[in-house]
Amino acid sequence: MNFRDPSAPLPDRVDDLLAQLTLHEKVSLLHQHQPPIPRLGLGPFRTGTEALHGLAWLGEATVFPQAVGLGASWDPELARRVGAATGDEVRASHHKDPSGAQLNVWAPVVNPLRDPRWGRNEEGYSEDAWLTGIMGEAYARGLRGDHPVYLKTAPTLKHFLGYNNENDRCVSSSNLGPRVLHEYELPAYRPAIESGAAVAVMASYNLVNGRPAHVSPHLADDLRSWTADEVLVVSDAYAPSNLADPAQQAYFPDHATSHAASLKAGVDSFTDADARSHVTIERLTEALERGLIAEADVDRAVRRILTIRLRLGEFDPAEENPYTRIDPDVVNCPAHQALAHEAATRSMVLLKQECRLLPFDSAEVRRVAVIGPLGDQLMADWYSGTLPYQVTARDGLAARLGADNVDFADGADRIALRLAGGVSWRSPTATRGRPGCGGRSPTRTASTCSTGAATPAGAGTRAPACSPCARPPTAGT
């Protein structure tokens, strides 16, 4: 039996390939950057292409609304179609440049948005675990495709588990009681894994109940109990080193011990030290030499890695896999632009409209004002792709009504602070920024709060809180 025989059962093909690898070759496959193995005809492979709401970081591609916007649509089928379009663009980009876009995609994010202080809530779908699970499953299903044998891409859920604290994220612990764990956190992950829509999971930086997520028992006891399929677990970037780093978690005495514990807990791919795979190889080799892990532990992880690569069709004739025929011209094609427009429209939520003005009749309303700092700019987040085009709220209305019929003001005060010299402060002066003056205001020298305490002026656009009351200045903020 040959692992390249597409008619053979998948487990048998994995067994055949695994048996032909040396121990050193198997260890080398445990790093994010897997090297080629020429004697077996294996090419290089890398985990991790960002595709949260479109293909990111690899040049122009269709940029869809953020995940929280898709969640606001309450439409799983829309999320599935956006995931399918993103998966097509990942495949097309991979065909154009195999060294760029890789087929293991790190999306979707299914962390419930329980705390706005996280600072990255745009990455998830909802504060509701049920809705998050449903939308995440739908997006992942679009990414993976619907072929009974081959994966379009290999979706990876992020970030397992309890990850919603950005500050000190590598050393903080998410302390989850049994009810929060089983009714809130785990249900967000289960639908995509149980249905087979997602085939991989990324472990999170934080600790869970005082134990690093990369050595969490929930990887085996919960995550892998939901399906009989192999689930690949990848680490987050540099997280394996954090486990023994004295400046980070320092949970283990050395890196060989921490890597061994991660591997035995269920981490299969180490995203560490960028492309310097020798760091991971040396640490795992030391763990083998010290008896901290056995070859069977390595085999278990490599089996999951090879399973994903086989399911992506890497070792099969191209004509067997329909996803090899996705044309590069699909990237930012008119159909995907139309889908992005539809998704953006569906993501808008009108919380309240007492005056019943919307939607307005363009035959009756001839002149509108767009007011607000985001009315004429488009904000991109960390996982946004390179925008092929931009349409702001002002642009869209101008296209519909004509530029002369759309007025714009950012509606924000702007003040400039400068040091007057010495300890003498002149009385505050400030002027509201207006569109007619380009949003610029006269220079301001100082501010005074309601207690009469003077606040020195310094460079910048925001006046510092005043002392002793620590309240914001009353003028111009």
C-alpha cells in the first residue's frame, strides 16, 4: 500500500507514510514550518494563514465585515457564504504562490465576547455562546468546503480556552467555574468540532484555572471527545517558550520539560521562534533523550498533522481534487465584492429610531449630513486584508445622492496644548472645530476643571485629567 493511493482508506495512508519517516523527520514536522522530505517527495508545509474575515496579510483580497458584524446579521448561511468565498481566495492565492498562502487557516475566532476590556472584541461573533458557536460553525464550514473527501482549507478555531484578556495575556489566568466552563466557554467551540466543520484548534496564551492552556486537560478530556476525527492542535506564536520563560509563565523549569508536557497534553504543532524550527527540534529532541516523552507521543502528533495534509489533497493527483481548479482570478472578483456589500448591509443594526426616518426615500430626501469621526474613514483591524477599494458612509451616500447633496462634519472638538513658560498659565481658550476651518482650532494654553485646579498644557490632542479631582477638563474635550 502506498500513501499516495487516493483509493486507500485515510488511516491506512497515514500509517504507511508515518512508517516511512525517521524519528528526526517526525520531530521536524512538529514545528510550524515543516521542512520538505525529498526522499519521499514531500514538499514544505506551514500552518497558519490568517482568514478571519477574508484573506489577510498577503496582498489585496476581498475584505468582508468583521466577525462581530457578521454575528450581528444573525445569519449563519451568510457567514457560510463569506467563509466559502474566503476559502476560495485562500486556495487561489496558494495556487498562485504556494510559499505564501497556506491551506491551514487560523479562523474563525469563537471566543465569546464577555468582556469589552479585552480590546479585540471585533474578532468574535457575539457575547452569546450559542450564537458564537452557530456562526463559527457556519464560517468554518464555508472555509472547509463541502467535498466528501477533500478539504478546501483546514479551519482552526481560536483561542482555546477562556481567552479574552489582552493585557498580560501570557501570565493572567481565566478562572472558570464548572458552570461557566460547560455552559459558556466550551459550547462556543463544540458545534464546529462536532460537525467536522473545523479540523483544528489553536491553544490560547492565558492560563485556565492556574494552568497554562497549552497543557490544559480540556484539550483531551473535552475538545477531542466531541469527534472521532483527528483534531490538530496548534500553539499560538511563541506560547511554547512562554511556558518556561522566567519573564512569562515560568510554569516549568526548562523548555524541554514544557515542550514535553505540551506534546503529551495534546499540542501537535509548535508555533515558536518564527521560521527557526531548530529551536523546537532541539527542545523536543532533548525531551526524548531525557525520557520525558516517547516516540509514541511524537507519532500521535505527527499522525494528526499528516491526516490534515492528506485531507487537503497534497499527495494526490490534482485532477482528483476539485479545489485545485480554483482560478486565481476569483480573488476580489465581482461576485465577492457583491457578497462583501451584502454582508456589510446585513451587519448594520439600528438600535433605535424614534423619528422613523430610516430607511429614507431617496426621492424625497435630497440632502443629508454625515456627522461623526468615522463618517468618512474606513477602519481596518489587525486581521484585515489589504483593501482593494474603500467605500465610507460619506462615499456611499454621495454616490446615491450626489456629492453636492452630502454635507460632512466629524463633530469632534480639537484643541492644541502648548507650554506657556514658567509657572504662570493663561486662561483657557478653545474653539470647536468646524469643517469650514479644516477641523483646526486656535492654540490652547491650559485648562481648568470645575474645582479651579489648573492643569499644565502639553503636546497632544487630549488634555490630561486634572488634579486633585482627576476629572477631565471642562473646556474643549
